[in-house]
Amino acid sequence: MGIVVNLTLIVLASLLFFAVGFFIGRFFLERIGTTKVLEAEERAVQVVQEAQKEANEYKDLKVTEVNQEWKKRRREFENDVTIKNNKFNQLQKQIKQKENNLKRQAQELRDSEKKIASERKDLEHQMETVTKRAGELERIIAEQNEKLESIGNLKAEEAKQMLTENMLSVARDEAAETIHQIHEEAEQQAAKVAEKTLLTAIQRVSFDQATESALSVVHIQSDELKGRIIGREGRNIKAFENTTGVDIVVDDTPEVVILSCFDPLRRELAKLTLQKLLIDGVIHPVAIEKAYEDAKKEIDDVIMTTGEETLSSLQIPDMPAELVSLIGKMKYHTVYGQNLLQHSREVAMLSGIMASELKLDAKLAKRAGLLHDIGLVLPESEEPHAVAGMKYLRKFREPRIVLNAIAAHHGDYEKESPIADLVDAANVISSSRPGARGAVTPEGHVRRLESLEEIAKGFPGVIKTYALQAGREIRVIVEGENVTDSQADVLAHDIAHKIEEEADYPGHIKVSIIREKRSVAYAK
């Protein structure tokens, strides 16, 4: 019985312990589940906050990139607008200038018509005078024939011979006078034709100022960019100058940076490089090198485009690509401060117009005029640039007339055609006109005048020399007793020849010899 009671108690205790454990375990399980739910909720809130933070940061980054892209596009747009406005203003000036030239040419044409009408009247008057003189001559001959016939002591054959000799003598005198008059009229007419041809060519060509300096100005948006251009301890400027070979000057001038170099091509490359850096807004040595390489590719395209536009404007077809590139490179070369491409265009237009006036081949004249200084853009050679250019163009099978005109425009070869003379004349007109070449300083101009005077003083019999008209004329006073009239003519020729050999000058120089003979006597 006791055993049964003990077993019952054990079973009851076990059941009680199991029930208590069950409720206690359930309680702890509920507490643990609630804690994990709370932790999960906190973790979810944290994840949402981090995602929102990352979204805001990504949004700010994209807004910044969009703003930078917008600013970049705006700067590019403003630069394009500025360039187009400058081109528009330049076109307006050119149109206005051409309108003024057309008005002036129309007025000159009207004046020429009036002059031609006046000359026609003078010619008719001269014809009437010649007719009257012919009538008088016939009358005189008739009177002399009558006198000869009235001479009784002469035989018929003798009278006939005397009459013939008399008539021949009169005819010779008249013929000599007529020949002299025709010679003078021919020289005057030739001078008029030459003058008219030159004036017509010059009037039909619009000359622009062609002198260039060794500086280029780059405009910047604000002076704050100057600090970025300089860089820390000047590293950006050093990298820029080492890469481009151009000096960069950052001074106190507001919103301006100056590039200095005597090579126009290098200066243009440096200008494009700096403009690209300013547009990108990133300036450091690596960016400078990249911008410089991009500028080199762009300048090559500009050179080809310039050459093609030049040939198109002059209507010169069939030019090899290598020559087109050399013509484009002329844009970045100067001769005594005169842009080489502008000078070559002027020579081509002048040569073509003069050739048209003289009924010559205008196409060959323009071709020779455009290529006459091609040797200046070739690699340096010991030969003169005219000869080097002629030899280089031989491989492109240029016409013989063109090659000779190029080689002879500085006297290195003999001229073989009138076109060579036209190219030479056009070259002198383009290089010697006012405003064409600005590289001559006042000191150099004075030295040139003094050298001309010294050349003339070196001849015997010369007393004094004076260089006049900015060196275009030199007057030489000689001793009248030691230099005769014929010797004065020879002396003028010798002085001119020595000036051609020793002096460097544009155009022509007139040499005038002044000889004075004084005869003195005293009445006592």
C-alpha cells in the first residue's frame, strides 16, 4: 500500500514538474520571440535609413554631374556664340568694304569713259591735222615740180632725177619724223596699257592687313582660373610650356592670358590646348598633354580645310593632297610679319587678273602665284626658297611655265614667259604695299637709307647722295667738270646694278644723277 502511495506521489510530482516546466518554457520562448522581432524591426529600420542615405548621396552626385555638364555645355555654347558673332561682324565689315570698292570702281569707270571720249576727240583732231599736212606736202611737191620743169637748161632726164631725189629727201625726212613719233606713241601707249593693267588688278583685289605679332591673347571666364592655370608652385605653367614650347604670361590684365612665341603654328597649337583645358575645367600635367595631342589632330584638320578653301576661292583645280596641306600650313608662316598664305593669295589674284587683261592663261598665272613661295614651308635647304620650291614641285609634274615663274620670281632663273614677269610684279606689289609688312623697325629703316647712300658714295665723281621717298629714290650729285653727260648715264646704271647686288629692298629704287656745269667770266 505504501508503495502504491509513493508511486502515486511520484507520478503527481512528475506531472506537476512537467506542467510547471511547460509554462516556464513557453514563457521564455515568447520572451525570446518578442526580442528577435524587435531586433528585426530595428534592423529593418536601419536598412531603410542606410538605403535612403545612399539614395540621397547618389542623387546629390548625379545632380552635381548634371550641373557640371550643364556648365560645360553653357561655356561651349557661349564660345560658339562669340565666335559666330565675331565672324558675322567680320563679314559685315568685308561686305561694307566691298560695297565701297564697287562704288569707287563705278566712279572710276565713269571717269575712264569720259577720258576715252576726250581722247577720241583729240584723235579726230590729230587726223584732221595729218590730212591737212598731207595736202600741203602734195602742194609743195607740185610747186617744186613746176619749178624744175621751167628750168630750160636741164634735160628731161636730169630734171626727172633731181625731182626724184628731192621727193625722196622730203619722204625720208617725213618718214624719220613719223617713225620717231610712232616710237614715242608706242612707248606712251605701252606705258598706259601697263599702268591700266596694274591699276585694274590692284582695284579688283581687296587687300587686308597682313602683319602679325608674336603674341596671342586667350580670354578666360574669370580671374579665378588664373590660379588653376598656374598650379601649385607653378607646375601647370611649367608643364604647359614644356609640352607646347610656348611661353605663357599671366599678368594683371583682367580675364586675359597671353601666349608668346615667334612660331605661329606652335602658338596656335598652344592656344587650342589652353582653350580645351578651360572648357574641360581640369588643368594638370596629364590633362595638358592630352589636350595638346587633341589640338594637334584638330590643327591638322584645320590645315587641310584651309588649303581646300583657298583653292576653291581661287578656282584652282587638280591639286595633290600633299600640296593642299602645304598651302594650309602657309596660314601659320610669316615673312617679315606678313602672313604667307594671305601674301600668296594676293599674288595669285593679281597675277590672274593681269593675265586676263593681257589675254594670257589666267589659270596658270594664279597657280604660279599661289605656289611661288611654297619653298618657305618646306624643310630648310641651302638653296634659295624659290629654287627649292621649283625642284619640289617637279615631282608633281607642274607645267613648265609654272615652275619657271616660281624659280625666277627672285631672279635665280631667267624668265621664260610673260607669266613669270606677272608673278614677279604681283609679288612686288603685295610685299611693298603700305601695311603689308610691319617687321621693319625705324632703326632698320634708317640703316637701309644710310646703306643706299653709302653704296652711291663709293663711285668716283660723286659729291653727295640723298635717299628720298622712304628709300624709293636716291639722288646723286656729281662733279660737273669730271663727269660728262654720257658718263652720268653709265654711272646711274652702275649704281642701280650695285644696289641690286648688295641691298635688300621691296619694289624699285629710282637712281637720279644730278650734274651741274657752271661757266663764270668777269667783265673788266
